Amino acid sequence: MFYNLQTKEQTDKYKDYLQIIGSLSNLFSSSDTPYLYYRIAEKMFCKAFDAKDLSRGDVSFDAQKGSTGIGLKTFLRSNDKSIQKIAEFNKDRDLYNNLSPIDKIKKISELRNARIGFTNNLCEIEKSIYHCVVRDKGTFYIYEEWTSLINIDTIANMKQNRSSISFDDGLYEYSFSLSKSTLMKRFNTDSFVDNFEVEILQDPLEVLFELINKDSDYMTTTKIKDTIYLPLYGSQGKVYESSGLNQWNAKGRPRHQDEVYIPVPTKIHTLKPNFFPSRDTIFTMKLPNGKTMDAKLCQENSKALMSNPNRALGKWILRDLFKLKVGELVTNKILELYGIDSLKIDKIGDLKYEINFAKTGSYEVFIENLS
């Protein structure tokens, strides 16, 4: 699927990375099963296979190489039928909380499918897999399987207890946690694409001490200089019919069908006065698909983020991502379906930025933490 299609040099490097991190397990645990923190696993995967790290964005996959999306998992091997979290819907309780069990599962499945579709559009992904590092005594196992949309029409074998609802779609088994609002999937890891031993160091701290001179002057640099979040909606949390993402529908002068802008609230300029350049200064935005787009702040008090030309941003959001027809309005329901309502912007240099979509509530949390 993926692993066996990579070069031997890359798979060897990946195994080396995993063995090194696994050898340090006694820093965190006394178990004879190697420990692997999932964030470290994501970083090692991307570095070894020269893949794009998607973990900073609120998307359905953790990494991407070419047109392949990769969901990365690490878990303990038990009976080769492990059930693992694949999605969270805590922000969407109002959409399903009062539904019957079958309608609740159908709504969760609809949301899951929609968000995979949105990620595919956003990152130009054509196929996707789960890549799992399964941990056992002294050993790492590599397991892969294709990701799949939930077939809503074939949902069956529903069983509900106080805390969860289990079901399948004829292909995979799932379980939805009612208390945690998380969707789980069963991974039947009865065959592996690779496995290798991991030697756990008895005193990893001493080994690290010997390798690194504690008096050395290390400089920590970061690519990201600063980060803000912008809302995809107007005041009172509403997507208005003739402004913002629906600016093309405003009255007055003739407008292009893809004309949009992202609201830049006054609070952003107050709390982060040096984040953006001055009004009408062109800067570059890197999109999640790797492409770039010129942009600038416009309108009175620099209250609008627009692309240059303006229609480029609208085409990307309205047509390429949301797949809306010309004349179809963006609504709060559309944002709810995809689980997003904010734009995350990372400043990576002078007049250089990266953008991504952020989950529902991200802007409010950002402002609350800054205030």
C-alpha cells in the first residue's frame, strides 16, 4: 500500500528511527514493550519518508506523500483485534445528541465521510491508508490497510450499552463512545508488512548524557514565528449572506462569483499588531496542498484578508474545497458539516505565511487565551 513502495533506504531509516526511540523506553516506562509517543511517531514517519506533516492542521490525516493521505496510529498488540480512535465529534453534539441510535450513527458517519472528503479536496488526496506501528514485547510491527468511507446504506449489527454504540458497515467494525464523542474502528492486525526487534536500554539517561555535552550551547530555532486564528464567520458567530465568504453576493458594484474575504476582527490588530503587514502590502500564503497564493489586507481598518487577485481565494474555498455551485451560499451548516469555523495562520517569515483550516471554536479559544 505505502510502506513496501518506498525505497529500502527510506524504510531502513524509518526502522532506525523507531529502534532509537524505542530503545529509550525506560525514560517513560518500566515495561518490556517499547514505548512510542504518537507525536514522535508522526515526526519520524514524515522525516524518513519525506512526507508532508499534516498534524498541525485539523484534517483527517496525519501525513501526505504525493496524492496519498496517511493516518498514523500506534498501539499495543493484544489479540490482533484492537479498537482505536479515528475521529472526535465533541463539538458536534448538538447535531446528533437528541437523535435515535440509528440516526445518531448515520449522522456521525455522515460527518466522518464529509471530513475525509474535505481533507481530500483541501490537500488534493486521491487515496489514503492507515499506517500503524503495533507494539509488542521487544518488537515493533508495521501494519497497513486502506481507509474507507463508512457505507451508511449498509450499517447493521447495532448494539448499544450505557457508554457506546457498536456497529459495522459490512466491511469494518466501529464503535461510537457516547460520553467521549469519539468514533473508534477495529483494526484486525492479523498480518504485517514488516517487523523488527527493539533493544530497550537499561539506563537511557546515562547514554544520552554521554552523547550530548551538557555544557554545549544549543540554539533552538523554530520555523513558525507566530500564529493567529481568524473566524470564517461574522459577528455573533453567523456566516452572513453578503459578506465574508459570501462577499460575491453583496449589493452595489458588479462582483465576480468567487469574490470572498476572511474577516480580520479589530481584536486581532489590537492583540497582534505586528502580525500582518500594513494594508495593501502583498504577502504570500502557502496552502495545505503546497501551492502559494498572494494576499493582502483590505478595506477600512484592514478588516478583510483577500487574495490577489481576489477571486483566487474564493475559487479555492468555494469551488475546490466546499464544491459549491455558482450562486450557492456558504452557511453555518456547511461549516458544521466539516467541523471547521476558523482559519489558522502561521507566520514563517517576512511577508510569508502558511494557512490551514481549524476546528470549530478555535478562534474563540485563541482570543480567550490572549486576552
